[in-house]
Amino acid sequence: MRRGLARVPVLIRLTATFAVATLLVLSVAALFVGVRLRADIDERIDVSLQRRAQAAEAAYDAGTPMRQLALTLEDREEFFVQILTRGGEVVETGGTLAGPALAAEEAGPGQPGPRMLERDLPGVDGRARLLVQPIELRSGSPGALVLGQSLVDRNDALDSLGRSFLIGGVVSLFLASALGYGVARAGLRPVEEMRRKAQSITLSGSPELLPLPPAHDELRRLGETLNDMLHRLRDAFDRERRFVADASHEIRTPLATIRLELGSALRGELDDDERRSALLAAETECLRLTRLADDLLVLARLDDGRLPLRRAPFDLSSCLTRLRDQHAARSTALGRRLELDVPPGLTMDADPDRIAQLSANLVDNALRHGAGTVRIVARPLAGGVEISVGDDGPGLPPEFLARAFERFSQADSSRAAGGAGLGLALVATIAEAHGGRAAVDPDHLSVVRVGIPAPSPRARNQAGMAASQRPLIPGS
């Protein structure tokens, strides 16, 4: 049933609902008026019968025959009167009634005093309403006075009222349906305008928005929400387009280098040392491509909301010591120093491989773009650990801070320093997956701080989901 209704257009459903509501209102009104009219007519008939009963009783006591009394009434064809014994025998009668109005048991002793009855009687047109009240016969024995009136006029009035409501109801229902259709169509016009506009909107074209109705109602709020969604979709589309362009550039450069070096080695134009150098250069570019692919995979997994984390308590001081030792040769070759400042035995509950990857990206970024001594600092914070890496260089340009953690963003637009612009993006990605946050120290633009909070019991069971709450990091 619900599935069938769901296939009906909204405009038709609104019109049908308006028509059904109108039909219910008219039906209730007709029922109420009919019941009220019937009660009013019955009340007037009862008052008339009671008044005539007094006159009939007085006429009977005065010796006036009931037939003569009935002939004096204007509505004698609809009115009748009878005098009955307690045994149900007719003493006198007047009017069109043929036969006794009451059965013997109804006129017998023990019956209640004045009472009203409705029934069909022979000789009376239609159903009749009776007033029965006890009376003393001229013989001195008890009897019953019965007065009645045909209900033809009442029933005709009720039938006429019903026909009037039926005709008026059909007309009113038609008008109400037309009005409901017009109101529903006018109410849905803004939705139709937004739909037509949405057909012509493209994410790659000029930034167009859906038209908003003037009234500040639910439809306007819907339009505003959809326009906000369009803004987000355009921003996401632009980011993905830049992402694809930057990724293509970063992949094309090492591939061209590999092709050049391998081509030179295969053509036999190089001696052994030059061939070895060419193969080493190709291997270096292959490693760069592998790392780029791994980094892109990590970012893609976070976009899907499923960056895998294997949380476990581990010794952060040992992890950072190994990191310093791994980069010692490179820093020496660059004429740089690596300093490690971490309390002995400092532990944290996180994914050790991801934290090592995060720290390695920070150190690589400092060695690649910074100057002077690289300082790796870790210290416990309330409910977690903070890791910071800085150097003696000038740091990031202030105008670049807003894009520092975006993918493929580089302060050096010439890319002379190398790298794909994914280092800080990965740092932010891993920090967010742990429920933390990465930020550049505004007082020292060459220092990047990462705060990793201790996981909640639920986070331990749902590793891989980035937390929506970010802790405050001093200096961020």
C-alpha cells in the first residue's frame, strides 16, 4: 500500500489529501446538521402533541367526539387521536388511523405514564410519532389517550437536506480539489524551478546556484542547503582536479627520468661507471614512485574513512632514536645535524608504523626544505603525546600556512627543492586518523607540532576511523 502511494506524484497526493479532507468536513457537517435538524423537528412535534393532548383530554371530558376534534385541525390528514381501554379496545378515534394504535399489552396496566413512540401504523402516511398518556374514561375506568402525527414532512425535510448536501458537496468537492491543486502547484513551483535550474548546472562551468523562493520557509532552507552542497561539491571537484593534475606531474617526472637513464644504459653509449650511475638514478626514481604510490594509497584510504590503524602501546623514545639513526647519514651528507629531545621510556598508545611514518615525513621535510640543526622533540601532554620537528630555517611563508597541509601544496612553486608536496598532508592525515591534529607553530614557522591524544576505549575497538574532535595543541 505504501509503495503504491509512494509512486503517486506529490502534486496528486496533495490534491487528493485536500479533497479527502474536504469530503470528511462536509460529511461531518452534513451528519451534524441532519441530526440536529431531526432533533429540532422531533422536539417541535412533541411539544405540539403535548399541547394537543391537553386539548383532546379537555374535549373528551366535555363530551366532544374525537372524530369531530380531528376534523377541526388544519393537518387532519397527518394527525390522529384515539381513546383506548386498558385492554387495547378502541373507544373513540379521529383521523386516518385504521385500527388500534397500541397493542393490548402496551395499553394494559403497569405501563409507564406519558411516553413517546415511533412506528408504522395502517392508514397513516409514512412513519408516525405517538404520544401515549393515561386518561380516565367516562365510565370511570382507566384508559389511554393516544395522539399521533405522521413524520412525512420531517422525513421530506431531512431528505431535501441530504440532497442539498449531496449536490453542494459534489460542487464543493470539485472546487476544493481545483483549489487544492492550484495551491499545491503554487507551493511546489519553487521546487520545479530549482529542478529546472539544477539540470543546467555543471560543476565545471560557471558557479551557478539554485533560485531561492522569497518566503523564509522550509523550501528556502532546502534551497540554501542544496546551494551549500553545490559549493562543497565544486570545492571537492576543484581539489580532485588539482590532485589529478599534480599527481600526473609528479608521476610523469620520475617516469621520464627512468626512461632516459634506462635508454642510455641500453643503447651502450655509457661506460661501466656511467651505466651504474644511470641504473642507480633509475632505481632512485623507482623508489620515489613507490613512495608516492604508497602515500597516495594512505590518503585515498583516509578519504574512504578506513585508514587502517593497529594501536598498541610502544616505546616512542626508541622509535624516534631509530628515526634519528636512519637519517644520520643523509643529514651528515647535507652538513646538517639531528638532535633528539625525548624523555627516556616515553610511551604512547598508537599505531607504531604510522607514527614512525609521520615522524619520518616531518624529518624529511625539515632536511629537504629547512636549514641548520633539525630538532626532534617529544613530550607528554595531558591525555596524550606531542611530537614536534623544527629547524633553524625561516620556515613556511605566512601566506602558505592555510595550504600547508593540503595535498601537492608546495611553498616553492618551482619545485626546485624536490618532493611531491605530500609530506605534511600525510602528517595531518595520520594525526587525524589517531584523533589528533598537526599544526605549524605560529611563533616559529619552521616548527610543526603534532598532538596525538590517548585513545578512548571505543577508539581502541574502532581503529582506523578519524576522530571528529580535535584536541588543542599549544601554539596552534
